[in-house]
Amino acid sequence: MKTPASTQAGQLDPQFGHGGLLKVEIPSGDFRARGVLDAAQAIYLLGVVSSEPAALTILKLDAEGRLDTSFGTGGMVMHRVVEGYMVSDVRGTIQPDGRILATCLCTPEPGQATTAGLLVVRCMADGRLDLGFGDGGFKLWRGEWTSAQNNGGVTVQPDGKIVVAGWGGGGATGINIVLCFLPSGGFDAGFGQGGVVRELRGFTNFNDVEIRQDGHILVGGYNVGVAAIFCYRTDGSPDPGFAEDGMLRMPDNGPPTMHFNCIAMQPGAHVVGAGIFVVESLISDGIVVRATPAGQLDPAFNGGELLHLPERMDQCMDIAIDGEGRLITLGRVKSDSKAVAICRLLADGSLDASFGDAGVFIFHIPPAIEPPATVLMQDLLIQSPGKALVISYSAPPIDARIGPLIARILI
């Protein structure tokens, strides 16, 4: 039995893993994965194992990080559903009924003369393919992408329809898409053009997708040099009641580049965007902004201005809203590739001084857990009241590790 310890917000949870850190190891190669939680707070890691680049791999852990051997085979499943393609950049969510949704970028295997695409896979709660979904558990979109660049994630509308976003190469500016699927896995003919919306308003990157309470779709990313949030109605058309023709662009003040890595919904249909502001080459800040349901910068949050996180933070990789409406951010630390920074902000955007050190908690990954190289912490998940998980995705090959790293923070 572990010894009870302090529960002060802004520290690693000593009751989880080894002093708050858990390295997930699997026997079959480097596993690059993203994390999601189900209603019971169990942890699902969805990704790709280096030895099986054509297969979607899902690993399930219980809420305390122990392998759930009742899932799949010994806690893991692998599904190779589309011949001739390699999969990468997996994102996912758990439906209210417990079924698992995963989206992947699809790149043709060498020698295959076909286009890149986006794959949606649905599994039953026990890891088996949901054969009643799409074409036997999956649906593949193949359009005009010459290359698959970024998976913007997957979410579910109140009526059960499934929404996916992403971007790929093609044309002069690349092609960003939002896909809408019926709960059965077919394309929604009433959305865009046959279930597909193509965003072509300048050079744009889609990085994250959320659903508003009214079913409208919000996508965060980048548009012509600045961070942007796009809003689409349930039929896929730009929402004229959100900012300017459905697109909120941050003020363009000159050469610096900024984009949103992530967005999150707050109560009252407010949307929060967080990401990176490039000050100059190799120097950047983490940023956060909040917009009203009408797509205007919220004057009640940092005076309606772009919020720069504390100076030592390099960028914001993910953001989550806790049960009290506070914002929890996950970021990197400037000039320290092995450090991870967590901030807690109050509703008005000010740092919560009761969290960590004046609102910021920074921890380092010990060499015993990770060899000395850059660690990329990608996901921030509110696991239960007072706790959050931080999950790594990838690291340079020098790390030679074979599984993600999970940290649990007391918040």
C-alpha cells in the first residue's frame, strides 16, 4: 500500500506510477500514441507501433495505469484495416456508449499509386472492430491530398454524428477538410459536399476540433500567418454569426507567426484557443485567448487581449477545463527540453496563485525514466476532480524508448 502524501495542487501525484510518473512499455517496438479517457477514467493509448506501421494499435490501462488484460489480447489490439496504406498521427475519443473512435492519417505504402487520406475506425469497448460501422469497422476518405500532413482530431455531435478535421498537401495552399459521418459510418450527405467541407480561405492548418452545445463545429489552427478559429454550422457552411463569416483571426501585428495547437469549450459556449507565438527564430511564447459565442475576443478574459503565458514557457501544447471552469495548460519550458510546465488560470485569465509556484508547476523527466533528449508531452486530460494526466507522444530516435510516458498531476 502506498503511503498517503500531500494533496497540494501543483505537484506530481505520488500515488501514481513511480512518484507520479509511469513509462508504458510494450514488447514490439516504439509506440507513438495519443491518450483518451472513458467514463470510468480508464486510459486508452491510440497510436502506431514502429514494427507494424500499417496497423492502428490501442492499449488500455486502468485509471491507475495498470494494463487491463481483459481488453483485446493482454490489454492491446492491432487493426490493419486498409491494404496498401501506412497509418500515423492517431487521434481518438470514446463515445458515450463506450465504443472507441480513432482517426489516422493514411499514406500510401511505397509503390502504391494512390492518394493520401483520413481513416476513421470504430471499435467495440472490448477492442473488437465494430463491423456495423462504415465498411466493416472503418471508413476511409481519399480526396485530392498529395500528402497527409495533420490530423485535427475527432469528436461527436449531440445527435451522434462524427466529425473529423485534418489537412494535407494539394493545390497552392494545401487542403483543409472537415468530414461528417452518420453514426453508422456513412458520409453525411447533408454536410458540405457529400459529407466533406474544404476550407480554402488562404494558407490554413487545422489542428483541433470541438463541438459546441448547439452542434456547431469549431476548428482551431492557423490562417495566413496568425492563429484562427473557424466555426461551421451543422450543414458545414461557415457560421455568419461567428466573427467574420465564421472565422476569427487573431490581430496580425507583423512578422511574428502564431497558431493554435488546441481549443477547448468553456461553459456558456465560450471557446478557448491555446498555442504558440513565434517571437523570432527558435524563440516562442505560449499563448491563450478566449472568444465569446459570437466569435469576439472576450473582454472578461485578459481584457480581450492575447494572453502570453509566463516568460519561461515556450508554447502551449494542450489545454483543458477543470470542474470549476479553470484553465489548465500544458507547455514546454524554454532552454530545457526535459522540463514540462503546467499552468492554472482563473476565469479572467490571471494565474491561480494557489497552484504550484504562483500558478505554474514545472517538473523534469528523470534520466532513469527517459534518456537525456527532448520529450514531447502532447495530451492533457482531466482524469477526475483534482487530477490530470499528461501523456507524451513522441521523441527523437535517440531516446530509443518503446512506449509513452504518463504523468499525473494534482490540480
